Amino acid sequence: PYWKPEVGGAWANLSNRLRHCFNFDTKKYKIIEGSKEAQFGYTVQQHEAGGQKWLLVGAPFETSGQHQTGDIYKCPMDTSSNTNCTRLNLGKVSLNNVSERKDKMRLGMTLTSNPKDNSFVTCGPLWSYECGSSYYSTGICSRVNESFKFSKTISPAFQRCETYMDIMIVLDGSNSIYPWYEVQDFLINILQKFYIGPGQIQVGVVQYGSRVVHEFTLNDFRSVEEVVEAAKTINQRGGEETRTALGINVARMEGFKRGGRKGAKKVMLVITDGESHDSPDLQKAMEDSESDNITTYAIAVLGYYNRRGINPEAFLKEIKYIASDPDDKHFFNVTDESALKDIVDALGERIFSLEGMNPNGTGFGLQMSQAGFSSHIVEDGILVGAVGAYDWNGAVLKETRHGKVVPPKSSYLEEFPEELKNHGAYLGERVYMIGSYYGSELAPLDIDGDGVTDFLLVAAPMFFSKGWERGKVYIYRSHFLLEGTLEVSDQSQNSRFGGAMAPIPDMNGDSYSEVVVGAPLEDDHQGAIYLFYGQLSGIQHKYRQRIGAAGFSAGLQYFGRSVHGMMDVNEDGLVDLAVGALGAAVLIWSRSVVRIQAKVTFEPEKINTFNKDCRRGGKDVTCMSAIVCISLDARTQMQIVGVLLNYERRHPPRASLDDNDRQQQTRNLTLQRGEESCEHVHFYVQETADYGHPIVFVVRAGLQSPDKGPVLDHGWPTNVRTEIPFWNGCEGDDSCVPDLILERAAWALCHHQGASVGSERVVEASRRRLVVEARLENQGENAYGTTLNISHSHNLLFSSLIVKDHSDIQIECRAEDREWNERTCNVSSPFMRSLTQVLYLISTVAGSCLVSSSPSLHHPHYITLPILEVFNWTHLVNITRASVFAYQST
């Protein structure tokens, strides 16, 4: 039989389903729901910790108390129907000694797992902190250990504020100060100018006269309000002496150590109204202060001198000596206590100018870096993307166990020249990249698993094309050479293709990694993901599978906003996929990939039509048997597979299945990996004219349950086509060697006077029917496709060809499209047996131009009698042409 694949029907539908549903099983999945308001599902990450598999889910709009900090949830990754996720409360984590603003910091926008130590990193790129009157949005990341406990803060863009100062106020409270409330008002006013708080200014106050008293220390209060309230309660201590050197030494040796901070700028503010009684000690006190890097501001209050008319020259000289150089920036004098209020603003400005940062330095360029919009774990640390660094040119920062690595702006100038600023033409891309969000997602891809990155995928999810925000992914080789692009949406819709990307391990058993790309705006914001297969030369540009959100739940939105797949969730040996959506995370199980191997052999190996060994339908036929063996080649992990076999027939058939096999034309088999199943299929060959072409036996194999379990390897043939030839009855397997002989029968020749014997012309005046007798013999092997070609002159009409003896050889003649004086005759189709012969008569009739009956022929008419030619389809042999007289008439 000729079994062939069916064109339409169920098999064609199966083919369509496989094209859109390949490795990932859209029938087996698990939806983990969370708060849409918290943006649960914004990021997803498969993670292993404590011997258990977890799905980490970012919720960057989650609240902590009154603040919208964001947070991370850990959800058990298993196949159970219900999942209870646990919030990790990472939004409560704070950076010490910083006036931070965590509201809307978006913790969970970035999520990266480290399988080496089972830790993970999550970032809040909009975290900010207060510096003076400004907020710097530098971003912050948290490292969480295997026990899901916060272990470290990562803030490579964080820089200490310009106002990171420890200020000690050395206040003269001796009897000569009058009125005290004027000094107290000055103290309150200057304190209100200070940006007091964690990471900024700390203030301590000592009051001196004959002795020194600590009114409050540097770390007693953490806000302006607290310090001002404390200042209101400071009373004048009095004293007969003004021991300024002692006050300075106590502030230096004790005050800066009581709550002082490492790295903080040390500032001392000395306020006095007279010469010191311990002036010999001043030189040593100021030298020690200078050695301790203390900047000293000195204020001379001349009220006592002016009230008594005393020359203050010596006093002013002493106060200028106390002040740091230069005097014009660190020395102040006022006429009396009430005039102190006039220098508050100027003093404040000079103090704050101490830590003004260099606009060309690294710190200045990182104040709005928003580090943590992307993160990546490397061998010796963590890389974070800082999109706002260096005036929004962007930067990549690194945090290691040894400290920060912050490349200066100059290191980026070669890749990002200044003339490209604000033109969106980064890394060689032209104007069409503007607004496409090029680089918002990166995916380094090790295609062959050798530990070396072979390709870098760069997403431009807002790439605008034909009126729609379709998105595009660029593929780069080493040295940033553009290899090609990935684009999928040919529909009129927004897609945002490239909104998320994730390399995943080999899915189809070819040893090359794959890539999943999200398109969260497709299908009216329901979203979709695309699976692209890897190959030796890179990523296949045509996607292998598209999965839309509608196949899981009609309520899903923004499906594909995040993707990750590195773990086997359901313990079947296959990597499963996690996909984030608005308020949900979807776990999708993978399917095994198999190839069905079919091998067909025949008993006997060739069809012997000379041996009719059985009867079917009352006729003698040749019976055959096909041995069909099926085995499975599992490209990935698999268990038991149900296989569907199908045999089809053509019409009209040269062969047919036996009744039992015809009734069981479709077979079901159950196979395990490495197992082979064989069965006999019986059929018989009928009499046919086409012995030259082999019979084609087609086995089509598929899966019993295409919607569940393993899936057939894409591109692997499901039809196995095997040919079985006819035996030619000859010694050679490829061809026969016939020996065809064509002879005329013995007859008497009469010919025209003057005509030579053997002439091909004959004169016949009275008869109108001419008959030629000939004999065809095959003295060699079977002659297939033997034909007899007959031609004659135009004044004869072919009448008939009659086999003369009782031979079973048949000769059938046809004119077809040849000239009317030519005939082609098939001899005993399909072949003329070996060592057979046949005699036959060829009759022709004279036409109108035949010679007329005339008693005497002075000018006879000549007639060309039939010329005979024999032809074999494999060998043109022993061609015989004969000219004969018509010696018999009817």
C-alpha cells in the first residue's frame, strides 16, 4: 500500500497547536495572586534557600506604616493549588546616620538572586536622603541572606552630605556677659540655621567661665526642634574668670568624642566677650585643634569693652588668633550682645560653605543617580545601573566586599561623548532610538554554556513603528557588533516587546540556551511572552512559542512585565518559568521534548509478483509484511509517552492492507525512554501496470495526548517514508539485460523489373490490403516497458495488429499525438518475459493515392511498406527494420 500523510483534518489542527504551544505547557500552570495596588508581580525571581525553592515577588508600591516603601514576598514554589506568600518587611530597613526619605523609594523594582550563597539583592532606586535643604535620590539596595534576613545595605551612589558636621559651640557664660538672653537668642537663631539630623549636623554645647560644663553632647538630639528646646533651658553659669583655653580644650578632647562621628567635619564656634585668663595656654590649645582638623570660628562680643570705654585691641588680637585662617572667613566681632543676631546669616553661610563639593567631582555627579534601576551579580560583587548619574548620562556602579567602585564621569566620555548628550544616540544608535527606552533591559547570554557571554541582548521596549509602540530587541556580539534584532508584532497594537527579558537553560535538548521576552502591552494590555530558541550561530530570529495572558485568566494584565526561569519546580527534570503580571505571578511548567524514531523493514525485502502466494478477493496476489519499530529519543527528561501510529492508503491502490490491519489502521502504543516496540503490518500487492516505481510505505507517528505530557521536537518529521521495490526477476538488482530480436517471417519476394532485391518499394496494382508478418523474440532477461514502433508511407492506412499464435503475450497499439502514419505498441506490459516470442500480422489498407488498376504499368507507383522498430525502456537493443511485400490480401 501507499501510505501517505493526510492533508487536512485532525492532524493539521495538531500541527497548528504545536506551532503556538511548544515547550511551555499552557494547560499546566499556577497563578499566585497578590495586591494590584502594591504592584505585586512587578519583578519575579526563582530562588533557593534553606533547602526549599521559593518564588520571590517584588511589590514596589507596598506600604510600610505611613510610607509607600515597597517590599518583597517569598512564595513557596510547588504544584499545590494554594500558595501563602510571606512578606519580608524589607521596607523597614534603614541606612544609619542618614536623614532618609523612604516614601515611594520603590523597593522591589529590581530583584536578583545569587545561587552561589542563596542570597538575593533587591533595590529601591528612588530612595533619597536629606542634605541641607535638598533631597538626593541616589537609590539603595538590600542584600538578604539565605535565612531571609537583611544582611547588608548596598548604596554605591551614596555620598555624605555637605552638612555632615560635628559642631561644638564653646559659649562664654562668665559674669561679664550681659544680658544673657541676647546670647541665648543668638544661640537659638544659629541652631535654627543648622540642618540637624542623621547624616547631617550634630551640635554640642559647652559653657565656660572659671570652669567648663557640658550643656548637651553631640548625639543627645537628632533634630533642630530638640536642640532648640534644649538651648532654651541653658542658664548662665557665671564665673569670675574667662578661661577660654580651658573651654577649647574640653570641647576638643571631650566634646568631639561624646557622640562624634568618623568622617564628619569638625567645627568649633567660640563666643566670648573678653580676654582669657589662661591666655598662655591658648597657643597650645589652638595648635592641638589644628592637628585634630578642627575648623574654628571665633566671635568677639565687645559689649563689656564698649560699656566701660576700654580699648579692645588686645582682645581682638587674641580672638583672631583663635579663629582659623583666613580671618576674613572665620572671625566675627559685634558691638554688644544684642548685635549677635546680625551675624547669624553670614555665619551660617560660611559654615555651610565648608563642605561645598566640587561640581567636577564624582560625588557631585551621583546626587540624582537613582542607582538600582537594574542590578546584576558578578563574580566579585554587584553591579547596579545608575540612570541619573552624571547629569542623566548614566553610569554603572559596583559594590564589592572591599568597597565601592565608582568610575568617574571622564571614564564614560569615550563611549558617551559630550556632543551626544540629550540626543539618545548612545552606543552608536542613531536618532530613531530617541524615546525608545533603549537599554532599559539587558540580558547577557551564554549560548553554549561555556561560562563566557556570547551575546548581549539590549531592549528598546518603547520603539515606535508604524504608529504603535511595538518594541524591539537588539542582539550584539562581542565588541558590541550588531548581529540582528528580534521583532514579533505584525499587528496594529502596542506591544512594548522587550519590557522584560530572561535567558533560560536549554529547553529542547540541543545544548543551546534560550531567551524569553515579555510584551506586557499586547492584547489590550493583557500581555504576552515569546520564547526564542538558541542555536550555534546565535538566537533564532523567529519565535518558537507565544503565550498570551488570556490562555491563563481573562483578568490578567501586563503579563510579561517580568520573567525568570532557572529552576525545576515540579521535579520533572525540566526548567519551569515564572512570569510577573499586575497583581499576580504565574508559574508555567515545561514539557518534555521527544523525537519518535520509526524504522520500517519488509519481509520479503522486495515484491515478487512472479510468486502469487495468496488469494484476496478471489484473485492471486503477492502477500507482504512490514515490520514497524517505534522508539523514543528523549531530548529532555521524560517518563512514559503514549504514541499514535497511523497508516494511510492512496486511491486507487497498488496494494492494500489485510482486513485485520485495515480495521486497526490507527494504533496506540505506550513507550518508556529507551524502549522499542515492533509490530507486523500485513498487506498484499495487486496486479498493476506500474512495476517500475517502488511502493511507498508511510508511517505517521504522533502523540496520543498532544495537549499534555511531552511534545514532539519542532521540525522533527512525523512521517517516515520507506520504499519497497519490485523484484525485476533478473540476476541484477538494478536492471535487467534483455535481448530483443525482431524478424520478418519467411516469404517469397516479387519485385518490379529493374528493382533490386531488398528494395523497400513494391508495386501492386490490383490489391488494396497489405499484410506484413513479423516475429518478436526476447532471448535475454525480462524486458520492461517494451514497445514496438511502426511507421509506413503516407499512402497507407494502419488497420490492425493481430497476434498470430496462442501466445499469452499481448500487443496493444495507440496513435496518441504522433503522426498518423506512426503507431506505438506496448508489448506484454509491463514486461516481456525472458525466453518468449510472439508472431503477429500487421494489416494496412491502401489509400486514395494507391496505384490504379492499369493493364500495363509504364510508370509504376511505389509504396513504402511498414518499417518495424522495437524499443525497451532500459535498453534500446536489436532494432530491426524490415521491408516486405504484401503477399497476402483479403
